[in-house]
Amino acid sequence: MRPTTWGRVVVALLTAGTLTRSVRAEDLSNKIERMEQELNEMKRELQAQKVGEFIEYHKRKIASGKGPAYAFHNGVFGKFEEDRFS
């Protein structure tokens, strides 16, 4: 994780009141790792949901005789959280 991302996570945890300033670095690292795992799972679920919604839209569009639906994805799934891909 890049230092700027770590800083944002620490600020968010302090703001939310889930972290005190006296936390050990190891505890913070473990907490951030758990949060990343939870966020990654939520992102995978959201991506799967959106792809499923698009497939259903495509099927409805084909059934109505309007032709296929098109999708454009400019990037790599899982890279949305990196600044250089936003």
C-alpha cells in the first residue's frame, strides 16, 4: 500500500473513532489488512452484480429487437482504488 493511502486510512480510522493515537503499528497493520480484505470482497460482489445487471439488460435489449448492448471498460478490474487509474 502506498504511503498516501496508509495516511488516508489512518485519518479515516481516527475520524471514525475506531482507532486511538496510541495504537501499535502491528495492530494498525492488522486492522488495515482486515479492512482491505473486506473491501476487496465488497468490490468483487459489486462488480459481479453490475456485470449480471448488464447481462440482463443485454438480454432484454436483444429480446425487444433493439440489438445488442455494448460495454466499454477502460482499465483492469480491481485497479479502481489506485489514483493513477481513477
